[in-house]
Amino acid sequence: MAKLMTIAVAFNEIRAGQVSLNDKFFVSEHAWLAGGASSGGSTIFAELNSKIIVENLIRSVIIQSGNDADIILAEGIVGSEGDFAAMMNELADEIGLGRSHFTNPTGLLDPYMYVIARYLISNFQQYYHFFFEPKIEWSDIKQPDRNFLIEMGIGVDGLKTDHTQAAGYRSVISTKEDGRRLIAVAQRGA
């Protein structure tokens, strides 16, 4: 669920004027290989050496969990995954997650993901709609949001799902009830 922190860093960079939703980021060979179709993970099928606008990358990370989109964002914002991880760790310290340690924009769930969720909801309400889009179309491929709870009509309006062999299935979900925002982190074992 480092993807939530990736999005938080991206939104901070947008708010600071360092990045625009309309900027185009280059698809490097590293992003294409490490996060693309050949990686076997979630992907947006980004074309090598193409450019993708930031808004589509953000939506792809949120809706499809595209690992290639994560890496493209990281490289586009600061040049490398390592430097981006440093930005993630700096933000983690700022929002009270000092014991967290991110090493890349596609990592595993941290037990304190609700803090990142609360941070995103509180500070970036203008972008929250990305978290409850039912699908994304990219390169003529339609992909549904992996958070099936959104379409169940039970009031869930975001945020993110995750799966790894080691950790199993995880979700950070949110809903509004009686004017209150509720956030839950759930896991089903590996």
C-alpha cells in the first residue's frame, strides 16, 4: 500500500506547483520492465519511450494499481525510485509515520496506512474522486477498479486494495456515515 504514499507525495508536488496534472512523464525502460506487462504484476501497459500525462498516471495507480505507473510517477517527479522513496519517508515523518520505511513506490502495506488515508482525505479533497472511479481506459484497454467494494453500493468510496504473495489481500477503505469519515484497514492472510 505504498501506493497511497506515492499518491500523497504526488499530490504534495502538485500542490507545491512542482508538478501539474497535465505534465507528461517519460516511460523509461526500467519502468516498462520492472512494472510493465512482463513483470507479471498490475500494469497499465505503458508503451516504452512514450509519455503519459500525470493525471492518467495518478488515476492508473489508484484505480488499477499499475506498478509501471508508480515507477513512471516516481521517475518523473524526482528522477529515480530511490530518490522518490526518500521523499516518501520524509512525508511519512511529517505525518506521524516515523517508524515506517519506504524503499520504492510499489511496496507492501504498512500497518499505519490509515494515517496516510486520513492525510490524503484531509489534504487533497479536490482529488478524492479518483479513489472511487469504477474503471480506467488506457491504450484502448478498459480495466475495472480493483476495489470491488466501491461497486457493491454499500457506501465505500475509496481508497486502495493490494495483494502480494507474502502478505495476502489488503484494503484501505473509507466511507462517510452521519457526517463522519470512517477509515478501515483490512487484511486477509497469505
